[in-house]
Amino acid sequence: MKANPEIFKGIEYVRISSLPKDQQSILWTTFDRTKVIKVLKEKSLLNDCIQYADYVQWYIREYSREIGPVRQEALSPDLGAISMAS
């Protein structure tokens, strides 16, 4: 499931460490590490963040492909059944 963004001072981001474990492992092997950013929030330095727009692009391009069509179908509602019932 795609994560929701955190917002701090207008920056939409996702903490990698807050993602599900499977996304974390795939992200660390497929994501461009030069796009990892640091966010200083309430005197804490969050050093494992990525901008939400970059996360969404990665999710569509890499993660959706990695989980495969079989698992993707299991995660999606059965639209065919809905159409037939109408």
C-alpha cells in the first residue's frame, strides 16, 4: 500500500524507516540515493526521507512491478465483478 506523506514547512516527504519492511528493502536497492533528503524537525534530524513526489514515482515504477501482477490483483478490488453486477 502506498504511504501517505508527512508535511513539514511545506515539504511533503516520506520517511523510509516508516515504510513497510518490503518497501524499505526494495527501495534501498532500487532508489536513487542522491534523492534521499534530510529534514530538521523539532531539533531532530531525520536523515532517511524522500520527497513524496519521488516516492510516488518510485512506487509506480519499481514497487508495483516488484510485487507482480498476481499480488497486485489481490490488492485491487475485482472491477469485473462490480461491472457484471451493475
